[in-house]
Amino acid sequence: MSDKEPQEKKKEPLPPVFTFINAGLSGYSYVILLPLLRKFARMAATCVVHPMDVIKNRIQIQKEKTSVGKVVASIYKNEGILKFYSGLSAGLVRQATYTTVRLGIYNQLHEYWKEKYVGKPNFGVLSLMAATAGAIGAFVGTPAEVALVRMTADGRLPKEQRRNYKNVFNAFARISREEGITTLWRGSVATMGRAVVVNVSQLATYSQAKFLISTKLNIPEGVGLHFSASMLSGFLTTFNSMPFDITKTRLQNLKGVEKPPGMITMLLSIAKTEGVKALWKGFWPTYCRVGPHTVLTFIINEQIAKMYRRYAT
């Protein structure tokens, strides 16, 4: 009995509170680790990743054809280098809400499965877990998404038309006062649809990819396995989610209090007027943000859970 006790102990489900704390910590991990890896101790990694959000949103909002180089040059020349960090406060609030909720719920569903059933959940179950976690997290995080889209896109407007939000909380207050509180959830259906696709691609694919890579290629459990599965997951996540991403960006940037078009209507309009390829506008800036974040989120999430089981149980 004594030989089996350590193994049984390691398989005990993680406490619900811990899975949510772990989700939040792993979601913010890139804010701490990237600057360390690049020897910039005083820089948050958000300052590395966030400009990709600015570039991506600018590309998606423009109906004309453009490129990453043109957008970067335009921002730098006409607005200054600090504009690459516009909407940073909204990005951090989005991180604190969306990522923590969706990864926390997904982890907790995993722990519930381990407690109730024998064996690993199949891909269908993983997808359902991921979709549920993503949709709930996206709904919670939509106000920050709206603020982020508007703050990152503001600089391309004529000065008299700019919103000039001071920070994410000022954006929340002004949007509620000027356009109604429900505007904070504008594009929530598209945001939730994107999140379902993102989470099925990112979370479920990560779990499945990790299992296949470990069994087919005989790669042992560790950072190497987590990195390989995360890179694949990040690419699929970006490709699958882009049509929903550009749709939500266009909806959330709309001005006025009138009823906005629906998600499908906007998506079809973009495809019809700008071509199907336009649904993948901003792919590489998005992958440059999603890729590193996916890798570090999952690696840190795995390592924190491993350390907890080793030292705290």
C-alpha cells in the first residue's frame, strides 16, 4: 500500500481555487518571462506582444489592401512610437478577465473528469470543455475587447473624430455614458464565436497534440513536449479564428448607438466586398502575439501544476 500512495496522491484533483489562480498566473507568465529571456528586466513582455494587437487591429479595420510594413511605417511616421502601445491597459484587463476565466474553467473541467471517470477524455469531450470555457471567458472579457479595439484603432482617425480614451476604465465609463452600457458587449456573439474556435483549436488541440506527440514520437513529458504542442496549437488557433476576429474588430469599432449588424451579416459583407482572403487580414501579427503567448501560457501552466502536485499535496 505504501508504494502506491505517492502515485495515488499525484492523481488527486487540483483544488478549484488553485486551477483559477494557476490560469491567471500562466496567462500573465509572458509578462514576466519574455523580458527575462531577452535580458530586459524592466520591460513587461506585454510591451513586446501588445504592438502586434495594434498592428493587427489597424489592418483589420482598413478596407483597403495594406501590409504590416505600411501600417508600421504609418504609425511610426504620423503618430510616434508610443502609439504602438495604445490600449495597453485594456490589453492587461482583457488578460485578467478572459484568460483567467477560460483557462480556469477548462482546467477545472479537466479535474472534474479525472475525479469522475477513468482514462483521458476523447477529442469530442475536450472540444466541448474548451468551447464552454471559451464562450464564458469571452463574454466576461468582451468589455475589455471593445475598449482595446477602439483604443488601438483611434490613431488612424482624423483628430476631430478620435475618442481619446485616457485608459481602459475611462473607456468603460464613457462608452456606458455616451452609447449605453450594452455597447460594452457589442460584438459579444462574434467574440464568443471566436473564443469557441480559439479554445477548441488552442486548448483541445494542445491536449490532443501533446498526447499524439508523446505517444507517436516518444517525446517524454517536459518542456520540449509542451513547446512542440503549443507551437502547433498556436498556429491552428490563429488560422481558425481569424474570420471571427476581423468580424468582431469591425463590429466593436463601430460608432453610434444604433443597432449594429449581426456577426454573420458582417462576415459575409467583408467576404463579398473585400474578398474571402480579407477574412485573414492581420494573420502574421496575430500569430506573432498568439504564438509566444500560447507557448508560454501552457508551459507555465503545466509547470505550476507540476510543482503544486510535487510540493503542496
